[in-house]
Amino acid sequence: MSPGPVIALIDGEHHPPAVRDALDRLDAERGVAAVVFCGGEEKVPAAVLAAPEGHYGRAVASGAPAAELVRGAVRAVPDARAVVDLADEPVLDAPAKLRLAAFVLHLGLDYEAPGVRLEAPRYERLAFAGPVVAVIGTGKRTGKTAVAGHWAALLRERGARPVILAMGRGGPPEPVLA
């Protein structure tokens, strides 16, 4: 589990008192910085979403696609470390959860759901003041080197002097500059 405050994803599939209890426990353990309602409005009385503090014990962002609401929560709570997904099917089916998880990772937060924990890649800043372009992937033979080489050729045609830094999972211990 990521330390620090989290953004919780909830839905209308579960009764508000049960969701509130889960949010209270999560808040006591890690701190809940924001709550995002991912859908299922048809199962929740309108009064619940109109005044979520009285039902969920805290403000709840709703009324837009989940990814937009998550992006807004991340902007509002820059110290959040993870998104904890308490939503369930049918509101968020497996493909929707994976898309949302990928988006959360892209934003730099970890994604956690029952039985799943995905860590956002940790990027280290290079001691370089110029522009940096990264071609990143974990699969073998996916064209990362070819893409980087093509971009370098395009930049060279425009008068730039690009440097390609390649580093594989299996070594070498120090990056190779080309």
C-alpha cells in the first residue's frame, strides 16, 4: 500500500452506509483526500448525490466521466499517493477498470483494487536543462529503439543534436550513450 492520502473511487452499486463505513476505515488507515463517484446513479436516491456529506461523510465528486473527476481530484490534492478503487461491476467492468487504472498510473499515482496493486512508474529527473523525450516500454521487440532512432533522425534533420540513452532491464549497470 502506498503511504499517504488516497483518492477513493465509489459507485452506486453499494448502499451509502456500507460505502461510508469503508471510506471511514480507509480514512483511519491511510487518509482519504477525495472521493470520486464513478457511476450507478440510477441505484442511488437523488438526495444522496445532492448532499453526499450527509450520506458518505465527505464531499463526493460526481456528474462527469470518472477519468475527468480523477484528474480534478489529483489537481486538487497534489499530495495524494494512490487511487483506491471501491467501485464494482457493472458500473466499472474489467475493461473500464483497466482504462482507469492506466490513466491513474499515467497521472503518477498507484492504483489499488481488491486483489490488484499497480505501481506508477517512478521517474527520476535528469540533471539536464534541455527538453527530454522518453520512449518507455517493458515488452521486448516492440520497436522502442526504432522509434527513438526515428525521432532522433527527425530532430537531427531540424538541426538538433539528440542523444539517445538506452538502458535495458538486464543491464549493463551504466547506461549506453549513442
